[in-house]
Amino acid sequence: MEPIKKIIKNYYLMVGAFFLIWLTFFDSNDLYSQFSLANKLNNLDAEKTYYLEKIDEVKEDREELLSNPGLLEKFAREKYLMKKPTEDLYVVVETKDN
């Protein structure tokens, strides 16, 4: 019983424990916030890496399209349904039957 009274009467220990509890649970930078922010940062870094890879792929495709007129024409016909003035274009839509 006597050691507990000494601990309770120790002002510095009580204030230190109070601040430790306050910073751990109640502060705006508590542990939960730090973990969630670290998780969000990791997710954003992963997304950044993904999008940088996609940008590189698009740049390569663009260079390939601009250097090859036949490939550019094929891309325009397939993607944007472009046609020559003397052609007729028919779009066939496939549906899945269950």
C-alpha cells in the first residue's frame, strides 16, 4: 500500500503519465491517426507507381502510333469508328446470351 501512495504522490510521474495517455489517445496526432495516415500514404505511393507505369505505356504507344501511319489509321478506325468518305460503316454489337 505504501509504494502505491508514493507513486500517486509523485507529481512528475502523474503528469508524465497524463501526457502520455493524452498524446496516445486524445491528441489530434494520436496513434490511430498516425496509422491511418501511414496507410493512406502507402496506398497513394502504390497508386503513383501504377500511374507512372501507365503514363510510360501511353507514351510508348503514342510514339508508335505517330511513327507508323498504317497503325495510326487502324487505331482511328477501331477506336473512333472513323471511315473513308466512300466507305459504309456497320457497327456490330455482340451480346452475351445466358
